[in-house]
Amino acid sequence: MRHRDRGADVREPTVVAADYFQTYSVVGLLAVLGVLFVAVAFGAGRLLRPVVPTPEKLLTYECGVDPVGEGWAHTQVRYYVYAFLYVIFAVDSIFLFPWATVFAAPGYGATTLVEMFIFLGFLAVGLLYAYKKGVLAWT
């Protein structure tokens, strides 16, 4: 297609390599400045802080409490189960936002709706399984 066939107000796209690499050089410069800022902050902290090691400072502690007994302790597994269930449903809710965007696009409505109900069905089955196993009962 020639220039006169497309109209007088349409210009040829020009890609200038200098402009293209200039945008990446700005991103690279900002990355270098960010790394330099962090390095200077850590270096200044190391130079300015007092270093006075004492036996109390070198003692291992947990939340300000001196350790008592062995280093091995039993932990209730139910807290991990709740955390795991939270992560599952939080990640699944992340998938709902792109679905809502695609659902709004023309031509994808019915297919996307069926796929999302299948997805939510799997979530419901998983939640029902966890409920039947007694995982959700706080005791």
C-alpha cells in the first residue's frame, strides 16, 4: 500500500534505535541508582553503628525471651492448616479478577462463566472436604 492510498494524515511508523535504547538506559540507570542507594545506606549503617559485643548480645533468644530447654519444640499443626487454607483461597481469589475482566470482553461471556463455575465448584468441593474432615473446627 502506498502512502497516497492510506490518506495524507497517516505517517509511516519510524523506529529509531537510539530512542529505543534510550528508554532502556533510563531504566538501567534507575536500577543502578537504586542498588547504589541501598549499598550506601548499608555501608553507612555499618560505619556509624557502635560495635560492642557482649555475652548477652551474642545469646540466642526468641522474642526477647531467653531460651529454656532444648531447641526442638512441638507446634500445633492446625495453625499450618489454617494458613494453608488461607493461601489457597487467597490465590484463588486472585484468579477471579482476570476472569471478571475477560468476562466483560465481547464473545467470551458464556464460556468464561461456565469455566468459572467449574473452578468455583472445585473450590467448593475442597472446602466441603476440609469441613467433613473436621479441619475447620477450632478446638
